[in-house]
Amino acid sequence: MEAEKEIKKIGIRLKNLRKEAGYSNPDKFAYENNLNRSQYGKYEAGTSNPTIKTLITILNIHNISLSQFFDSTFEEELMTK
């Protein structure tokens, strides 16, 4: 399904943002930012999709907007990883 592919892409982007922020472990990132560790891991794995509210919360931690998250480099970044 197309939706599942897009959810996977979101997970990859979240993982890349976490790593860029210096966190090698998703559990530590989630714990230190008051996110549900199990659920956050599912977002990165692409097995669960975050609500818009949750995605905005995560993006605020990274100091980026939804438009930055989904800008033209979104697709390019996935192809280079």
C-alpha cells in the first residue's frame, strides 16, 4: 500500500533526525524527551504512524516545522541513506 510506504519514509526521517541530534539510541531520545519509548521506536520502524500532534511534538524537539520535515529534501534524503 502507498500509505505504508509513506509511513516508512516518515520513520526513516525521524531516525535520521534523532541521529543528527546525537542520539544513537531511540529509547534514550524518547526517554530524555518525555516520549513513550515503545511507541517512538514503532514510529521510527514505520510500523506505527504518529498523530499530527505527536509528530509536531517530536519536530518541536528538533526545532523544525512540518513544512521543513516534508520539504523537497525529504525524498532526496531517503534515497541517499
